[in-house]
Amino acid sequence: MKSKFSVDFFSDEQYEYMTAEVSFEGQILCQISQDKGKENMEIEFFHEQRVLEKQPKMKFLISDFFSLIEDVKNELASYR
């Protein structure tokens, strides 16, 4: 089954370390940063940041979301 989530890793002037943006069906869902350290990563939700022609229903399995967040956390930690 193809995931409806996507992740973009990026670094810009606003953040000291690599950051990840998580989207669901093309809609930005949240951003994860590690500027406060690998053990203190923060998640910020942005579900209304991108205006799409058809807004997805923001409903998904908790287990899928937690698994994705854990994968992103591990990937970000490898950049530090």
C-alpha cells in the first residue's frame, strides 16, 4: 500500500539543524525540528499552510503516524 504521507528534509536560515516537513495527501501536516537537540525534537502542526484545490480529510491510523514520526526522528538524528 502506498503511503499518503510524504516527508521533505531541508535546512534553511531559520533553523540551525536539518528539519523535516511532513505532508498528508499533499497538505502540510507538521514540521519537526531538532534545534533543541536530538533528545528534545519539537513538532509543530501546520495543517492550513497550503491551500489545495481539494482538501484531504486529515484522518489516518495513529500507528501509521507514530511509525512515520519515529522514522523521521531517526533520520533527522543522523544529520546532527
